[in-house]
Amino acid sequence: MAESVRVICRCRPLNNREINLNSQICVQMDQSCGQVILQGETGCPKQFTFDSVYYMDATSEQIYNEIVYPLVESVIQGYNGTIFAYGQTGSGKTYSMQGDDNISSQKGIISRAFEHIFEATATTDDAKFLVHASYLEIYNEEVHDLLSTNHTKKLEIKEHSERGIYVAGLSMHVCNDYKACQRLMKEGSENRHVGATLMNKDSSRSHSIFTVYVEVALNNGSIRIGKLNLVDLAGSERQAKTGTVGDRFKEATKINLSLSALGNVISAFVDGKSKHIPYRDSKLTRLLKDSLGGNMKTIMLACISPSSDNYDETLSTLRYANRAKNIKNKPKINEDPKDALLREYQEEIQRLKAMIQGDGNTNSNLNQLDEEREQLKSEFNAAINELRLQYQNEQKSKAKLQEEYATLKEQYEKAAEVLENDRNLDVGEAKKRLQILEKQFVGGEQVTALNVHSDDPLLHVYSSTQEKLEAITEQYNKAKLKVMFSFIIFLICTQLFFVEFQFLIAS
């Protein structure tokens, strides 16, 4: 059953910069009906309606309990979910997602999601859980693993018929408790690209996605995998306001391009006429493909500033969020996936238990392992014998080709010698040879013909020898190619034989 992307709007308080500029408040909200009223210096106010709205005094705890909690609960049940924060730089996106862990009421959505997941694993008796996580950033249209020792290495985005969109080489880290997830978040955030601008001294210069995988093994033997994407987007920027130059300007350009691509994807859904959704226009939209029109439950948190100084940026964000309401997803539970890490762990545990216990007979398990090893060895021996037979046949074929090659070479050399001798004949020797040839013919007609064309016998001999030489040369070259090809096959087979023989010895 299809469901719409849930769109939430949060307005932060005025910050020090806006207070110093004597900015006026241009945003009002009516939480009872989810309405945002944006008042410009002139003209009528603009109104937008969302699923929920939160004004300056709202806390992250309130937003989590009312909006995010049901989503995380569904992830524990095996659904995929995404929460992403969008807005201009300095609008409170990172604060909403990460918050301040030192103050309980100001913990961000990510920390609260960690707590929620591990509380569920601790209080559920009829299932086993495996939680692991990854953390990546998209910086200047390059994907980096924030939890890798080489976090500057560029990774590639791949697509698989069963796995869907994934990042090749992205590291996965098992988390046993809430603190383990927090450590990963802290470690990755320290590797993330940030930089100071006029709008924000700690401006995120990249998009980041922290993904938590929750694998659940039920008592009936089935396995479910829920995936939660926690996305912190870099803010849209205007160079005139942020004062970015050099690397900061390049970063801002890439950020705006990827956010523009995200806007195009959203607009394609709103249009309804376009069959093509431009997911491939940026790394961000490719990674969010399942979140926008796919199989996920998705929440968009639109973060805005109340300041009249940011009227244009706030209007842009509200329009952006208003379009996102029209995106339809089709969430489904991920049951019995083939690539479940939990399944691998269960199978390994069963093998180890069988080795240790084995109905009280450890030796029987060891014997079984020996039998499997012998069977494997037998299969390799059979493969090597087949390879050896092929090698011997190639040797015989090679010997035959070499013999043919030697014969043709001898014919070639003899024909070449005859041709060379004919070329070296002078006129006197040619006449003597002509007389000898004349005596061989019977009948005046043929003799006359020979006398009239006194040079013809030599030419005929030359032509005949030349044709024979060309034929032999062609055969010679073909045989030479056969020998070379056979020798290459021989080298390949020898190398394969040596590698497999070494493997057999090692096993």
C-alpha cells in the first residue's frame, strides 16, 4: 500500500547574527493544523500546510516522540526508513539530527533512534537481534567512508537486482549497545568536512548518511532486516551571503548542484507526467532513490530560519518541502533476505556447536570434516588429471605441428634456392639450357614456337617456381601461426597446472 512522504517543518529561534542585524520575525506557525505563514515586507502572506509543524520552543524530544518514534519502530519490524533534514545553511539541520548529547532534552534524532533500537532489543524475548552500522559522506560529488582508516578514498555506487543501490567497499560495524553507535557517530563526524562561512562557523560541507541495519531472527526461523537512513544534508547557500571563496566556493557549488538534482527528482514526482525520474543526476539522489518513490517510509524535516533577512531562503525551503508531500512510497517488510549477516552468524554458531557438542561425540564431527576435506581434495585431483590430459594432447599436437613446420621449411628453402639459381643465369647459360630443352620436344610446331619465343622456357620455369614458392610460403606461414598458438596454449596450461598443484599441496 502506497504512502506519502511525511513532511515536517521546524523553525529555530533567532541566532546571534540575526539579532545583531535587528532582523524581524517573518514566520508564524499554527501547530493545530500544520500551517506555516510566511510574511514578506510587502504583499500578502504565503501559507503552506504540512503533516506537522514545530515552532521555536519545540524540542527534539517532542519531535522524536510524535513523528520519528513510529518510523523507528517500523524499522525494528523489518521496514526500511529514512529521515532527512533539508534547509539553508545554519537553519538547524545538524542540530536537529545530532543535537547535544550532554543535555538530555537536547539530544538529536540520531541519538534517540539509537536508544530506541537498543531498548527494543533488550525488552524483546521472542527474537534475536543483530545491529550494525555504516557512515558515509558525499563531498564534492565523491562518496567517502567516514569510518574507514582511509576516509578520503573515493567509493563507487553500485546497483544490484536484489540488493538495490549500495556503496561498494563501505565498511560495516557491529554495534552491541547504544554507546557503540555513539562512538561510531562521533568518530565519523570528526572525519566529516566542515568549514566556516559568514552564515555558520561550523557549516557542513558535505551530505552525510548514517545507516543502522537491524536484523531480527524470530522464533519461527524467519529473518527480517530493517534499515534506517539518518541523513544530514548540507545547506543550500548563496555566495553573496555566505562569503565563500576558494575551496568553500567550490564546495558550495557542488552542494547546490546536488540539492538542485534532489529538487528535480521531487519535481518529477509532482509533475506526474514524466516517466523518467532523474536519480542519476547526482550521487545524493542515487543514494536516496529508495527513499523517494521506493520501498521506504520517509520523513523530510524542513528546517527554516524565522529571520526576515532569510526570507528568500525560507520561501525556497517551504516550496521545496511542499512539493515533497506528493511523493508516494511503497514500504514493505524485508523478510528472509539472502544477504542477512545474522543468517551467516547463526550458521557459523551451529557449526561451532556441532563441533564442540556433536551429540557428545566430537570425533564424529572431526571425521565428517576430514571426509569433506578428502572429497574436496579428490575433486581437485580430478580437475588436475583432466588438465594434465589436455596438456599431453597439446604436446602431441605441438609435436605434429613442429614436424609439419620442418617439412614446409625444407620445401621453402629448396624452392627459394631454385629461384635464386634461375635469377643468376646469364644469356649463354640460358641458351645452352634452351638447346637441352628443345631436344626434349617432338614435332616441328612446338620447336618453332620455342625458337620464336626463345626466352619463354626460362620464363615458364621462373613462373612455375614462383607459384610453387608462394604456395609453400603460405603453408609455411600458416604452420608457423599454428605452432605459436599451440605454444601459447601450452604456456597457459602449464601455469594453471602449477597454480592448482601448489594449492593442492597447501591444502
